[in-house]
Amino acid sequence: MGGPEPDDADAQQAGAGQADGQRNHGVARHTGHFGTGHGSIASARQMADTFMRALSERRSAQGLDLLPGAAQDILLVVSELVTNSIRHTAGPCLLSLRADDDTVRISVHDSSRALPEFFAPDPTRIGRHGWEIINQLCSRVRITPDPDGKLIEVWLPISP
């Protein structure tokens, strides 16, 4: 499986369900590989939680706040993206979180070239609301097929 993008190529890649944190030029970044088991979803959320706690501490030390609810929104979006990858591909997936001054970019690369299905909002439908949630919370969404599968990138605002 190919990496999500060239500027993440220098990030150390860890084993299944494991993550590495890095900071280059003041940019916080975590990357991890996750398998196809349901425990991977919890592991991905844990990685995102660790990332957001470190980011919050770093920003606090700089006198900067996070947008209220940003950490919870990021955990929810990570959970939705990794769940979709586990449910709809043969696995594994590569999750990357990267923060700049105003946003957190979440990237998930998986082994399927199939694009996600989008459904019209329907409050009576049980399940299949993930893309609705992602599109409501994220300021930008990009899906890029590649020879090894697809890369889904989303950006969430973090600055008030």
C-alpha cells in the first residue's frame, strides 16, 4: 500500500494498530497502520485522542485554545473513517493526523479503489450516516483513487 502523500513519507510507520508521533517544523503529526478487526477502531480512536491531548497541551503552552468540541469531532471523524475502511475494504488502512495552525487533517489510505457511497439525509434510516456526519463537521473533503486503493483526506477547523 502506498503512503498518503509525499510530505508524510518521512514519518515512521508502525505495526498494525500502532502509531508514531512526530513533529517536523512545528507541525504535529501521528501515523498508524490498522488492521481489519474491530479493535482497530478503538486503537485508531486512542491514537487520535493521544494526538489531540498533545496538540491541546502544545497550543495551551502557546496561549492558544482549541475550538470547543474540536477534539470530540476529530475522534468521531477518525472513528467513522476507520470504521468505513474496516467494513468496506480488505484492509489494512493507514491513518495519519496532522495539525497546522488552524486545522487538523485526517488522512486514511485503504486498499479499495471503490468510492464511498453518499446517501441523502434520512432521519428514519438506521446506520449509514457516516458521510453525512463527516461532511457536516469537516471544512474540506478530498477522495483520491490511486493504484493501491484510495486516499481520503478531511480537514477540521481547530482554531476559535
